Amino acid sequence: MLKRLQHLTLCLALGYSVLHPIQVGAALPTEVNGQALPSLSGMLERVTPAVVNITTEGKQKSHPEQFLNDPFFKRFFGESAPIEKNISGTGSGVIIHAQRGHILTNYHVIEEADRINVTLNDGRKFQAKVVGADARADLAVLQIPAVRLAAMRFGDSDKLHVGDFVVAIGNPYGIGQTVTSGIISALHRNPGISEYENFIQTDAPINLGNSGGPLVNLRGELIGINTAILGDQSGGNLGIGFAVPINTAAGVINQIIQYGNVERGQLGIEVSNVDEETAKLLNVQANIGAVIQQILPNSPADLAGLQKQDVILKVNGQTIASPADIKNIVGTLRVGSNLQIHYIRDQQDKFITIPITKMIRK
């Protein structure tokens, strides 16, 4: 859970104008060369009612080292007696189903929370319940009473491009709803911060408390859920933020709402990038698709007839750019779902449909 901001210092710069009255001149222009000045205010007026602030309350067990080293403490409470401390956190969320009161946020926002409080844009407050969560994708769905709610429309995160303008909305440091803007810096990022990764990278400022809030395009459509940042030692923003693409989140959302949990299946393959050496060996294009290196015995892939050195180009119509793409696609599908796979074997295009089965854990 995210920690509350302990100290917030607001610095006011006092300049020469403080000592001399400011002369009131002409009003600011509303247009330049006949063109209206650009503004995001109209779009934001439509979408911000769907953005919520989240605060959490809970208890966390800890083992203070100074107590564990105290013989008196050990005598009465043992070697590993924990103590509980109250914890609180802040985050953000976005209403995705107005008629059902569903709110999408990050799992880490509500992790270990005993009470989840939601504040709407209009000031109303509700206590939320957890519909379901998926720690491996860091997503959770909450529910509040469906009373005069506004939901945000989904966009298509598969159609994003580097350089597209985006807006991040959330509750940084618990100071209240805040809007920042930037561009998409990169797509399909895998920085190693969660198990399933296919992040949108953006330079729109994202800070502690923004987690779970929406990343929207200039049409006001939800394209991602702000999840993590790379920051300095003080937690400040360095212009490198990551959001879960909404198309990736959609499969998780559907499972949570329908079943209350996410049950992932397995395909049963290990894949690697198609580098230049592999491309020459297999006579395929480099840096496109993923080549099968291993197949688990009796797995869906094995039973369907896939073989080592097959190069997978598309899964369920989605182009495969890296091995992580296959894992992410399979990870959003429930056991029993079908995968349509387009692959190359011996320079021949082949197509196959494979049902994924329950994951076998070692």
C-alpha cells in the first residue's frame, strides 16, 4: 500500500511585483490568428466525474528487532511474536460500470486493507467492498452503491502510438484530484515490476497516490491504469511512468466480475526472441514473433502438435513482438478458452486452435 505524504511544503516565490502594484491591462486573448486556444478542459469535465480517490485503513504485523533481541520479550512472547500496527494508504481508481458501481484500481492500492473508503469527484463518500483482485496483474475491482455514477468509456490500447498525447488523473500524495499531461514514451515495456507486463510508458507526471487512476487519450477514453514509476530515492517523479493497457486489463476485469477471481491456464511452451541468427537458421524475418524452444509433455501445445523451432507470429489475431506478448495474452484468458495461433514451420504458414488447460504448479 502506498504511504501517506508526511510533510508537504508549499513554496511561494515572492518577486519584484509584490512591491509594486500590477497594472491591469487588456484581457487575455481567447484566440490566435482566428484559432481558439487549445484546452483539455472540455474533455476533462466529461471524464473526471468517473475518477475516484481511495483511502485505506488496515493493520500490519511486524517484528521489531529491538524486541526480538530483548530476553524479557522472548521469555513471554517467544522468538517470533509479531505486533500489529495501524497502516493507511492513498490511491486512485476509475468507475468502469456506472450501473453496477464497479471501480477499477491497482491491487497494491487495497492490499491488506480492512476498510476501503472512496471519495467521488462531487465529494460524496462511500465504503467500498472488493469484488475480486488479481495480485499477479496488480488489478482489483471494487464496488460502491450505484447512485448517480458516471463511468469512463474504454479506448483501444492496441491502437496507441509512441508520441500520442495522454492525460493522467489521480490523487497524488492524497492532496486531491490532479491532472497531468504528456505523451506515450514507449509501448510493450517489461521493466520487471510485476509478473504480467505489457506496460504503456508515459512521461505524464505520475506520483505516489496516482496508482489505480486512469490514463486517458485526448478523446477522454480510458487506455490504461497508472501503476508504477521509476523515481529517485525520495520517490519523486522522473518522467518515467507505467500503465497497464486497458485491453490487457479487460480480460482480468471480465474474470473478476464474472467469477470473483482469475484462473489462468497454460499453453505449455517456452519461447525466445527471433534474433538475427535464429532468423537466418529458420529463414524467417528477424525481430518478429517468438520461436518455440521447449514444449512441456502432454501440455495443450504438445497435444495440438506444435513443435520446437515453430515461430509464432500471432495469437488470437494479435501480432507477437516478443515472448512476453504470448505470456500476457494467455494470462488474461480463463481455463478452457481457445487460442488461435498463426505460426511458421518450414517456411509454411500454419494455423491451429488450442484450448488452454489448468496451470500445473510445481
